[in-house]
Amino acid sequence: MIRSIAFLFLIHLALVLCEEGNPCCSQPCQNRGVCTALGSGAYECDCTRTGYYGQNCTTPEFSTWLKVTLKPYPNTVHYILTHFKGLWAIINKIPFLRDGIMRYVLTSRSHLIESPPTYNSEYDYKNWEAYSNLTYYTRTLPPVPRDCPTPMGVVGKKELPDAKQLAEKLLLRRRFIPDPQRSNLMFAFFAQHFTHQFFKSDMKKGPAFTRAVNHGVDLGHIYGEDLARQHKLRLFKGGKLRYQVVDGEVYPPLVSEVGAEMHYPPHVPESKRLAVGHEAFGLVPGLMMYATIWLREHNRVCEVLQEVHPDWDDERLFQTTRLILIGETIKIVIEDYVQHLSGYHFKLKFDPELLFNQQFQYQNRIASEFNTLYHWHPLMPEDFHIEEEVYSYKQFVFNTSILTDHGVNQLVDSFTNQIAGRVAGGRNVPAAVLMVSIKSIENSRQMRYQSLNAYRKRFNMKAYTSFEDLTGETEMAAELKEMYGHVDAVELYPGLLVEKPRANGIFGETMVEMGAPYSLKGLMGNPICSPEYWKPSTFGGQVGFQIVNSASLQRLVCNNVKGPCPLASFNVPDVKDAGSATINSSTAHAATSDVNPTVIIKERTSEL
Ligand code: HEM
Ligand SMILES: *[C@@H]1O[C@H](CO)[C@@H](O)[C@H](O)[C@H]1NC(C)=O
Ligand SMILES: *[C@@H]1O[C@H](CO)[C@@H](O)[C@H](O)[C@H]1NC(C)=O
Ligand SMILES: *[C@@H]1O[C@H](CO)[C@@H](O)[C@H](O)[C@H]1NC(C)=O
Ligand SMILES: *[C@@H]1O[C@H](CO)[C@@H](O)[C@H](O)[C@H]1NC(C)=O
């Protein structure tokens, strides 16, 4: 009798435990407190240095309370930075104000990123393997524990919606929605080209792994990810990279000549297989165009350096040029690319010295979530307008002839004039790349991502309280509700793409508030930004340092095309701009005068 009662009791206990599951599944610890399950349904929140205390790290210390009370909402800050143009025009001209604000932008953003990194997709607790194994992307939020009642923890349905149906209902483009910030294809392909140096998933091992083990801006997409590939691509003369000349212009060399393998489908003839640092850049002419521009820039800078240092050998010219190109890249990304994307009237500044008196770690680890959020395939148009031709996806992908037939000059002109799609707001992924979105959803599930709302809280935003709150409308909200049941169960990637965009913005709040910290940390965490590196001698002296500090997209193009160079920008030109006959690289923000080629804007009715 007693034994059977004890037995029943044990069964009961087991059921309770089973029902309760892992207490960390409900993510009880707030404000970045760390949850540890203690067995028998108990848990402990470690609130150390969060600025909060209490069972769930919810009670603020006084100083935290003060900070939080005074701190404006991200949307307010965004509003201020994107309005009051006249005021910003004044602030931008007052160095100490501009520096102070830029310093605040850099520190407030990068403080949201753990450095050194912590978790990865395999480990939801800190350990040496997760820290030291560079073949993993890191994780900002640990994976949802395996023993949770639902895929998102405790909320939502037991099964997530079918990825294909979800993508077709909410992500697939019905009609092309142009980006109200007027981003163009020059922007879209820059984004793809630049980010693929550090988003290089190792699909043989799975989506949690990367082949870009430097985790940052190393220009591995130009020079190859390892020494063997780099050596295949190098000329070993004057520091230069190997190239070929087609119709009097410099292009990347052929695979058959250099032996650096590339991914091309069988139908691409040997004579069209161009070889560059990144194996996959044969995919679209936009990538190959940027690869060509950077190759020409590398060889150009080598010549500049050789003139100053006639005694330098090939190795030193190559290595120093690489550092200069890394510097140019970061300069262009901050002052042209992020500047465009932000929509800020505040003028961003690339100046590593701003961080020299701050607490800042010169290291970086690429997070899986950063890769996921950067799947900006809605940028892609329905087809590609180059000179008088219109190319379908079928004609465009893996077609390197488009680059060599039209030339860099014409591609820059055409890509600058074709508007890109809006990323947030839902239903704008072109059918041609919908598979990538589906894959992205499946990969996120395999890696057990936490919900959109969990990420919003992690990056100092308020969780969305309803589906309408998330999408800002009712139709997609209703679809989402049917699929997910609870707004706290909406997944990160679909959430980012259906989120209500900011007023006249390409993205919603979450994309910007999550993306900016990863981005700025990755750019400023580069070794060249550290005090011992950031000086002229690192870049071969004043001449090299000057190339870095005066870099802009417009200059990069002008220095590397023959004849009059086309307008190069990350947004389609205003109709009113097209009226003024010429601009030149001194109208681009980075004004110095070692070159000053004339830019000719061609009249062209924009798509808007
Ligand atoms: C015609 C244009 C494009 C095509 C055909 C294309 C195609 C693809 C494909 C097939 C993948 C691999 C998907 C997988 O197996 O998981 C991919 C990944 C990706 N794409 Fe695109 N894409 C295009 C444009 C873009 C653009 C404009 C961006 C802008 C940022 C972008 C960002 C990414 C990112 C971040 C990844 C993940 C890379 C990785 O994890 O290694 N793509 N894309
Ligand atoms: C902490 O969170 C748990 C689970 O969400 C809740 O039951 C409990 O009441 C919370 N404790 C406090 C002090 O708020
Ligand atoms: C990193 O982890 C993966 C997966 O466990 C393993 O295959 C690989 O050998 C590890 N790499 C190193 C350098 O330890
Ligand atoms: C590739 O582009 C060229 C134009 O440069 C075009 O003539 C050709 O038809 C395209 N190839 C394919 C397979 O569509
Ligand atoms: C460059 O353009 C600006 C503005 O249009 C103009 O004032 C300046 O004279 C031009 N400089 C040269 C060298 O053409």
C-alpha cells in the first residue's frame, strides 16, 4: 500500500516536472540577466552588472532607473536624426559637437555587443569551446533549450508554420515596392559584396558555421580566405593582383589561368569563368563589377606606393596595399553606405581616434543573427536594366559577359539609376530568390533562434504587444496570428521582413536597432582602428593614409574607370540633381585633391 502510494507520488512528480520542463524556457530573467536551471523546476537569474536585481533582474538600481528614465526611445532618437535638417547642417560644421555625437553613436551602439563573444548555436552557456572555436558564428542570444514545450520556449504553437507557406503568404512579392529611401542597385550589390567577406556559411557543416574565420573586414573576398588562394590570385610583381585585359580594360583573371576554383554551373564556358577572392562571386554581375573595381584599385594603389617606396619588394607592397584597401572600405562603409542607409542628417565620421579614450575592445566575432538579418533580398528588382537592355534573372545570374560586354562604366551608371526594393513592410521578396528566404527560415529553426520579441528586448526595444503593433496593418497581422498564435512567438527573420517600416524608411525599427550595433562594432573593432595601427606608417606613410582618409564611393569609381566617370551613389539621383550638368568628386564628401575627375550625370527618367 505504502509502496504503491509512493509510486503514484513519484509518477505525479515526474508529470509535474515534465509539464514544467526547463524553467529557463519562459525566459524569466530580464535585462540581460543569465538564467540557469536548478532542477525540480527552479531557476536562478544572475543579474551581475546588469544594473538590476531581484529574482528576475527586474528591479533597477537607482542609477539604472535614472538612466532609463532619461533615455529617449530609439524611435525618438531616429526621428531627431532624420529631421531638423537645418539644425544638423550647423552641428555638422562644429567639430567638437560632431565628434561628440559620433563618439556617442559608436559607443552606445557597440556596447550592445558582447566582446569577447559568448554563446554559439551549440552552447547556451559560456565555455571555452564556444569562445575559442572560430568556425562557429557567435550568438547574441543563446539557442532556445532543446527541452522546451514550444519551439520559441513556452509561448506559441507546438509547431511552427510551414516555412514555404509562410514565405509565400507574407514574404513573396506581389508588386515591386520601391525603397522610399531611394536605395539603388549600386547599394544592393555593395551590401552583398561587402558582407559576403564575413557571411560565408559553411553549408557542409551547417548554418551555424562559417568559413570566414577572421570574423570581420579582412577583404578575404578580394584576396581569398587563405594563403594558398591568395597566392594563386597574386601577380608577385609590384604587389599586384593577377588580371586580364578585355577590350583594353582590366578584369579579373580566368580560373583556367590562375587555378583558383570558383562556383560556376557547367554551362558557363571556361573563357567566361573569372576568378576572384570569393568563390561565389560569379553569381551576379553586380558582385563581379565590385570585384573588378577593387582589383583595379588594388593595382592602382600598388603603383602609388611603389612610386613613394621604390625600394619595397612585392610582399611589402601587397601587404600595405591590403591595409589601405581595408581602410578605404571602412571609410566608404561608414561615410557613404551607412550614411545613406541611416537617412540621418547628422554627418557620420570615420575617425578611430574618437574611441581612443573609451573602453572599447579591438576584436569582433560575427553573430549568426547578424547574418540572418542581413538577408536583404527584397532589395532585388524584378529585372535588371542595363543601358538599353533588360535582363531577366535567368539571363543575369552567372553571366560574366554582362560585365565585360557593358563595362564597369556602364554598369555603375545603370545600377546607380535603378531603384532597389523596400526591405521591411512585407511581401517584397522577388520570386526568383524566394528559396533563399525559405532556407533562411529553416536555418533559423535549426539553430533554435529565440523570438523577434526576445531580440527586441535584448537590443533595448519594447516587445511588440500585438500582431497589429508589429505590422502596422491588419491583413498580414491576421495571417501571422493564425500561423503563430501569439506575438511573442513570431520568429526573427519573418518578423524583420513584415515589420512596419519607419516613416519613409527602408527598414523597421528592429532591423536598424539590431543591425547598427553589429555593424559599427565590426567596423571599428578592426585592428587598423586600434591606436598602434591607426597612424600613417601602417599605410606606407602620408600618401597611403591620405588614400584611406579621402576614400569615397565616387572616388573609388572615378579612379578606376577610363574616360569621364559616371555618377556613383547609393541612391537614385534626384530629378533636380540631373538638371545640373556635372558634378565632380569634390562634391562627394571626402574632398581632397589628388584626383578630380569630372562626373557626368546622364539625364534619365528614374523609376519613381
Ligand atoms: C540576384 C541577387 C541574389 C541572389 C541570386 C542571391 C542568392 C543567394 C543564395 C542562393 C544564397 C544562399 C542561401 C542558402 O543556401 O542558405 C544567398 C545567401 C545570402 N544572401 Fe543573397 N542573393 C542575391 C542578392 C543578395 C543581396 C542584394 C544581399 C544583400 C545584402 C544578399 C544577402 C545574402 C546573405 C547575407 C546571405 C547569407 C550568406 C551566407 O550565410 O553565407 N543577397 N543569397
Ligand atoms: C519571476 O518570473 C516568474 C516566471 O515568469 C514569475 O512567476 C515570478 O512571479 C517572477 N518573480 C518576481 C519577483 O517578479
Ligand atoms: C569546431 O567545432 C566543430 C564542431 O564541433 C569541430 O568539427 C571542429 O573540429 C572544431 N574546430 C576546432 C578548430 O576545434
Ligand atoms: C549574357 O549576357 C549577354 C549580354 O552581355 C547576353 O547577350 C547573353 O544572352 C546572356 N547569356 C544568357 C545565358 O542569358
Ligand atoms: C566641382 O563641382 C563644384 C560644384 O558643382 C564646382 O563648384 C567646382 O568648381 C567643380 N570643380 C572642378 C575642378 O570642376
